[in-house]
Amino acid sequence: MSSTETNMAPRLVTDSQSEMTEIILPNDANTLGNLLGGRLMHFIDLTGAMAAYRHSRTHVVTAAMDHIDFIQPVHVGDLLILKSSVNRAFSTSMEVGVKVWVEHPQTGSLLHVASAYLVFVAIDAKGRRVRVPELKPVTADEQRRYEGALRRREYREAEAVRRKQAKQAYAAQKEAELAKS
């Protein structure tokens, strides 16, 4: 079997799951001592990219951050734990889910603070899209996330069409206004 065939062999969710832990320092926080939302988004993007990279075994770029929920604030001194996994692989793209928890350093208690869906595209060294291996969900939870990823993709595609049509309608309206003047 060639290395290309090996790289395209279907993969399991567990093959690419990734985890990252950060301690929140004052430089990561706003004036209230809470983690900046943009900094959290950066951590989410990094953790999601790790899972996409492990699944595709090639370079990946972030194409979209589809949805993010900020559930609870994160404070200076908290331990931030981010876990990511590929929910579904399409031709050249992958949806990755990232869940974020805070571990209170003194008690060890965990609190779910954020969740996000991201889309990554696999590319070669020249920036051209490349195919990614199929994902094989095994557990009921993996199957649920796999099916949900397709619904979210269909929604993203429909929303892109709607935005394009709205932009065209706006341009046509402005052109008509200019023609009248």
C-alpha cells in the first residue's frame, strides 16, 4: 500500500482528538480579571487545528468559526482545558468541535465554559486544497456529532447563498438609484 493510500485510510475520531491546557495570566485578561474573548477564540482555534491536522496529516487553515458559546467567565489563575475532535470530514474540509472547561486550581472542580464549531480546509505546501480521509464514527455520541456536522454544513451553504443574493440585490438597488440621478 502506498503512503498516499495509507494517508487516505478512514480514521476514527479518537485518532485525532486533541487537548490543550493553559493557565490564565493577567496578560490574557481584561480589566475585570476575566479572560479576553478573543484570547479564548485563539486557544479554541489552535486546539481545533491540532485535531484537523492530525486527521488530515497535512497543513490546515481555518475557514470558519461557525458557532461559539461563551457560557461562563474564565478568571486569572484558572486552568483552561480545551478538547477538540473532528466531527465530520468532507472532501477537503473538516468540522471540528471544541469544548472548553475551567479547572479551579485549589479544588480541582471542572466547569464547562465554552463550546465552538470550526471548519478547517486541508491544503498542500502551495496552498491548494487536498482531499482528507473519511471519518468513521464509532460511538452513539460520535454518530450524533457526525450527523449534526452535515446539518450545520447545509445551513452554512444556504446562508452563503442568502448573503450573496442580498449583496446582489443591494448592488442592483444602488445601481438603479444612480441611474435615476
